Amino acid sequence: MAVLAAVLLTTGGKPPAPHSPPSTASSAVKLAIGVGLVGYGWYRHRHRHQSRRKNHEGTVAPSGRRHKSSGGLMARLDQISLWTAAGLAPLLQPWGLVAAGAATVVSADMSHASSYVALFGYCLLATSSLLAMEVCTTFAPDSARVRLGKLRTWITTHQEQALVAVALVAGLFLVSRSVAQLTS
């Protein structure tokens, strides 16, 4: 949210004129981020299939053990203090998607009420899942522990598929929008 506020303060709530250098730079940044996300998604997709093929052929992964999703890291993260978690939070953000959001907000025309509503809805959507988990944990801790444990198991078992899908969809969306803006 701080990134969005900084972008809006920088632009003054007025989008750059079409085909101006700032508008072209914003589209070029979105294009580069989109290409990077598509490349990353494709790489992870190919890497997953290659490691699965090697494991099915009976060979072991280069590390000498089967690929295990960051289980050791997650166990350590469960034990960190509140201050350590607050310090790590800015480092563990999906910065490519944050940058894509900032490049998109550059074109927001804040002279219309609909732009404020859309930006407020975006911020609310971005924080609602975390807020829902916090509220559920506060008022029904036992039920929340069971449900969030199931959610964590699902995320752990589907992490690669979700990562590939989000990277490819977001990347293709950014590429298509940027190409349309640059060529129109």
C-alpha cells in the first residue's frame, strides 16, 4: 500500500499523457515485468517436469534427496519472534507483482470517484485474506488452527502449480496490455 501511495503522490493523481515519455516508460516497465513473469513461470514449469521425470526414472535429485518444498525453512519460520517476522516481511514480498501494480497505478486518473473506488477495492481485496485469517484466529482459535492447517497443507502441496499459474497469467496479462498501449 505504501508503494501505491508513493506512486499516487509522485504522479499527483493524474496519469501521464498518452504516448508521452512517462507513459511509454510505464508501459515498457510493465512489458519487462510481464516478460520476466512469463519467463519465470515457464522456467518453473519446465524445471518441475524435468525433476519429476528424473525422480520417476529412479535417479535422485542433484542434492542427493527428493525435492522437498521449503519444509525446513517453514519449520524455522514458525519459531521466529514477532519483531523478526516484521523485519522479514518487506523482504519476502512478491516484488515483481508489486512493481507491476505500481506501474499500473501510474495510469490511474484520480480525478474521478470511480478511480478511488477501484483503488480502495484493490487495497481491500489485497488485505482481506490476511484480515479474515486474523479475525478467525482471534474469535475461534481452535477452529482456525484446524482450518488454517488444512489451508497450509493445500498450499504446500500445490505451491508449484499456483506459482506457475500466477506467474504465467499475470505475465501474459501485463504483456498483452503493454503491447496494446505501446502500439496504439
